[in-house]
Amino acid sequence: MYVRDAKNRDEAWLLEQIEQLALDETAFRSRDYVIAMDEQSGDRAGFGRIRIHKTDDEEICELTSIGTLPEWRGQGVGAHVVERLVRTAKDKGFETVYSLTSETGYLSQFGFDTMESAQLPEVLVGRLSEKRENLDPDAVPVRIDTDRFRMPDRLREAFKGARAKQEEQEPQEGPEDFGIDPDEATYKYDTGK
């Protein structure tokens, strides 16, 4: 498994997954995303985005649209997407990264702290209201200093051996399931052959 920058050819896949997972696609630009990939099969497992908000005085970095496909959950995929996004933000000179989400417990394991809405940069106040109205009514602001990000060892190890979980197929029903003994039963149109 590895995490790479999204490419133009990923755009249709990203839009489809964002819609299926009911995530935020506001101001969509595929180049803002990273994608977790299975290096053996080439399957995409998860994704996330950095959104930069420019004001007259400064630029604010927001993590948004973070998603893991159901068959890849619980294996550190989302954690590594978040790690890559925070590292990218730090490389771009951001000391603080924000996110507006109801999944505060998930992000807290990496060092994100909840904060009061009044402490948000002005550009994110409107964004929080929009997100609460359209996508996530329980969204709250969280932030992390990029130097404080930490990856739990269990998630790092899980990511190394991540594999897509196979969907369980329902067993085929046979005559026995309906109380019929196939060796003894006769049928209305049995020709005896």
C-alpha cells in the first residue's frame, strides 16, 4: 500500500466515490487529492483532499473529503491519507491544518484538537455553516499543528498488510433448504428419464 497524488485520470473515480460516500465535493479539483493504492492489484482504497482558502491576509488549509472504501476500512488506509495530507500541508508552509467534521474521535488519535467555532478563521466560519446545512449536521472544527501529527503504531502496521475484504456471498439454496429430499422426490412433470 502507498499514497500518491491524484492524477487527471482519477477524476471520474473520485467523483463517483465522493457521491457514494456522501462527502463534500465543493470546488472539486482532482489535483488537490491524494489516493491510497494497493501496489499489487492497483486498486484504489481511499482518498482525501487539501483545500486552501485564500484571504487578503493569509491562506488557511483545510482537510476535507477524506474517505475509505468499505472493503478497505479498519486497515489504516484513512490514517495514511490523513498523514500524507498533513505532511503536504506542512511542506507548503502551513503550521496549522483545520478540518470540519463530526468524526472528531477518529482525528483525535493523530493529535487533532476540537476547538470553539468562534476561534475559527473567518473564512472557515461560513464553510462550517455550509457543511452543517448540506452534509454533516454535527460537524465541529478541529485543528492540528503540523509538527504534532502522530501515527499510532497499530495503524502503521495495519496499513503494511492491508487487503480488500471480500464480500461474503450467500450460499446457494438447495432442495434440502425447503424440506425436499432430492433422492426421493418426484415432480409433477417428471418423465422418468
